[in-house]
Amino acid sequence: MVPQGVILTEDSLRLAVNYFLTRDSFSFDVESSGDYRDQPHLASISWISLATYGCCIVIPLDHPIGTKVIGTKKVPMKYKTGKKIGETYFKAVPEYEGPPEQLDLALVFGILAPLFSHPKIVKTGHDVIYDLVVVSKYLGFVPVPPYFDTKIAFWTLNENRMRNGLKEWTEERYDHKYDFENVGKCAESHPFDTVAYYSYCDSKFDWLHYKWLKQQIADQGLQKIYDLEMNILNVLIGMRLSGVRIDVEKLKQLRADLRVEVVQLEGNIYAAAGKKFNINSNPQKQQILFGKKSEGNQGLKPWKLTAKGREIKDANGKLELIHYSTDDEVLASYPDNPLAHAMREYGDVSKILSTYVESWLGTEDEPAKIYDGRIHAGFLQYGTVTGRFSCRSPNLQNLPRSSSDMGKMIRDVFISEPGGKLVVADYSQIELVILAHYIGEGKLYEAFMQGIDPHTMTAAMVLGKDPADVSKVERQDLGKTLGFAVVYGAGLGKVASMAHITFDEAKRVLKTHERMFPEIHQFKQDVLDLARSRQPVPYITTLMGRKRRVPDLNMEDTYFNRKYIMGAERQTFNSLIQGGAADLIKLAMVRLDATLPDEAKLVLSVHDELAITAPDGMVFEVENTVREAMTGAGIQKLVRVPLRIDLHTGDRWGDIK
């Protein structure tokens, strides 16, 4: 008889694993403990559970307490808020009997190894990359594909749903609630039986979801894109394990320099304002920017409403200064105002300092994100609606563009391995490549086919110039801005601020663009019409078949709904382009990972850039491998215009471009 439930003996475990080896797939889940539980390559494992057809087992490995309460004890705690923050107090907590004797960890993973190394058995889990990385440390190898991730599957079926937790879906599909104690946050503090049941449910219900999701993916024609996601999952495991090397001393020096600079920039703000105020207070910023000059303020004309402001406007309410935004787009629209300029500088530097430098080095309240001189970021496949990566612990996907001073500053701390180089490749204007591919005609398409820079061609057409006569400033301010506006559906304010022109000039430029590139604007309309024709929910499909569903596209066109419809139109077109770019970068990563020499490692994917570490003697070979992976025939066949990359090599990421 196949064992079920908690496994405490070697014979039971061997009997269960022998049964699992006769099945074609299984789900598994781990519980971690210790200070590094959010870093899977460092986490300590305390439980593992597995489920398959007709069997679910739970294996405790290092659980410190039993189930029965035998008394209470006092443990030291620290106040996290209030006047006594940081001070110690003692809290009474239950004291439990000792746990049952548990199997030796090495013995368990020795028995499990044939299961995780089997090349034909599917290993499935919920956000399974975490579990795969954790068990790899104990197995001595990364579990062998194929994989299935139920969280990514739920996201593939409905990218608009933001809550795809295992417990939420279990309650919704099976009307079963569990884990009222939030066991996963700190499993070692909960009674033995409570954790056993929690771990059992995680694997059991994940297995049930897997069987349903597998069929849904196939039935909805999403197998190709889901296979791509599972292939990229294998790549991300390697990236998570290897991490990227950081110059910690340079980062510490950057922290010291930026702290001084932030103080100086605060002084610049006060000097430009003519008085002190709370820089981090939105009401005070709104007052000093938009308040009357006669009252000592700047008297600037506000134009962008906050979310609350839009609600009040829709309800025909009275708008006040507090209902207008002071974000960077707004500040950029006042290029001649010293205070707006000073605020932008302060915002840029303070963001770099807090979001990156101090966060990575750690603070009194937050642990460092750098371990052994490396950052092991978690790249997530399911965090966006377009298919682009998101990232956590820390987020490397929101790094400023490498073309900016801030972007170069923070990239300077990413360094090559000793005796090697960083090879960095960036797709050239990938969004416009996707757009030109779909259109297949017109000046944008011709520019790519003739090897003319598309931003230069756009600026030339709008200005009525020959491309050779377009200046670098015109290319950047007009050409690049209009390309951005087309792909992202940017409004007049954004176009005006990016191009450093007035609202009226922005209107004229956009009208000229529509006249000179009619095929682009007609294509946008065709995309919207096709999406709207699809029922029951409007959607588009990307290059490799990813679906982007936009329900608001078919809302009733009323005054109140108009803003939602316009937003849905922007999302629909942007998702077609961004989703296609996501497909290409993910496919390129899979191709690259399969062909890179073992001595080289893919360590980063940020925006459209890939960073690879290469030994000094293999740089030329790695560069050629990268070119082939990103632009070779196997990926070029997906688009009608040439794929091009910018490829550079150096010691520091920031110095490479």
C-alpha cells in the first residue's frame, strides 16, 4: 500500500518514491526557515511535500517543535513602532513538546534524487522556481526539466488577475480554505501538525490545479507560449543561482557621495523656492508650485490631475491645488522654472540613493540584498500583463535607462568576474522593429530595410528634412519621442515634456506624424477593430501567441467610460508591441542559454539588455554566440525586418556603453 501523509521512516519514504517514479508527473512544495528564507539559494529547508495521482506525502526535515502545548515561555521582542521603537520587551508564547524523530536530510534527498533527475517526469509547483532552487542545494544538482508552474499557468490564462496565490485559487475552485495562521511566513514557530497539514494542502491542491490547468492551456491554444515560459524558467534558475557580481566598496562610496549630494540638492530647492518646506509633502509641493506668486509661490499653471482629482472632475466637483500632480512628467513640463528643475534633480538622486544603493546595502530595518558580493535577484515571469519580466529582492527591472546619467551611475557597480569580462547586448529599437514588422510598408518599414535609423527617419519626415540633415538633438527630442508616443500612446503633456516643446507645438507635431505615417495610424485602428471583434473578451495575440485580454475595450462609450476606453486602447496596442518584444527577448535567452559555453553565464536581463559573464579567453566566442542567439535565422524568421543588437564588452556595466 502506498504511504500517505507524514513520512517518518526510511522504508515509507522509499515505498512512496518508488510509486512516484511510476507516474508521469508530481507537484512539490518546500517550507524554508532561517534568516535567508526569501533567498532560495541560501534558505534552509525544513519540510518538503509531494503529490501525484492517488498519493500525497509530507516529509518533516528539521521542525523544532511538536504539537502539544505543555506551558508558556517568554521570548524577547522589539517594539517596531511608537515611542519605544527598538526597545526590548518579553512576550509570552506557548511552549510545545518536542517534535517526533525526523529523517536525516541527506538521506531524504538521496532517496528523492532519482525522482528529481528523471528526464520524463514533470516537476510542478506554484511559483516553482523558488522550490527548484532550494532543493538544488540539497540534491547537488538542479532538478531536470520538464517543469510546470501553476502560478505562471494561471497568469497565462488571465494576465489581468493580480492575485494568483495558491490559497486564493484553491478557495475559488474547490471552496476550501486553509492556512489561517500564515504558516509559510515562519513555519518553524507553528505546531508540528499545523505545518504538516499546511504543507500537505499546498502540494495536494497544486497537483489538482495542475491537472486542470494543463488541459486549459491546451484547449485555449496557449501551449506554444506556455512552453516558452517553461523553457525560460530553466534559464532563470541558472541566473538566480549564479547571481551578478557587485563592487560593494564602490557602492558604499556611492552611498556616501549621494547622501552629501541629496543635502546639497535640498539646499538648491530651498534657494529656488525662497523658503523652506517639506520636500516630501505633496500638499506643500502643490502649494509652492501652483500657488499665487503674490503669496510667495511659483504661480505655475497645473495641468495633470491626480487619481483623486480625476474622480472629482468626473463628478463635476470643485478642483483645488491638492488635486493636481507634481510628478516628474509635470515637473519636466516647466523646463525654465528653477524650482521644478531642482525638484527633478533631487527626485532622481534620492531615488537612486534609497531604491538602489541603500536598499541593496541594507538598513537598520531591511537586510542587505547583496550576499557574498553578489545580487541574486528573482526575475518573475508573471508580474506584468504584457509578458515582460518583473523582478524582486531586489527589483532590477526598474533600473534607469543606460543612456541616462543615473542609469550609468548605478550600472557602474555591476562588474565582471575576476579574469573575465561582461558582454552586454541590447536589442536595437525593438519596439519599432515589432511595429515595422506588422505594418510591412511605409517609411518606418523602409528605414529598417535600408539600414536607416528609424528615429532619424521619423524626425526627418516630421521636419521635412533629409535624414542626413537631422541633428542629434532633433533625433532624440522629436524622432525618439514620437516613436515612444506611437508605441505607448503618450498624451500631449508627455510628448511636450519629452520633446521640450509647447503643447501647441506638440499638437502640430503629432498631426504631422499622422499625415506622414498614415500606415502606422491605420494599423493601430485595425488592431483595435480586430481586438474588439473577438468575444467574449477583446484580446490581441503577440508574435508567439501570447494573449492580452482588454475587457474595457468594449465598454459602452459614455462620457464617464471614455477615459477607461481610451486607456484600454492604449493598453491594447502597447501590449501587442511590448508583448512581441517580450516574446523575442525570452526566446533569445532560451537560445543563448542552450549554446553558451559552460564557462560563461547569462546573469542579467534588464529591459532589452542581456548581460553575460565570459572568461577573457572566450570573449570573442561568447560575442558570436550572443549574436546568433539574438539575431540568427531561428529567431529572425519571426519578424520581417532585420533584428540588430548593440554589443559591447567591458569590466563594468556602466563603462560598456
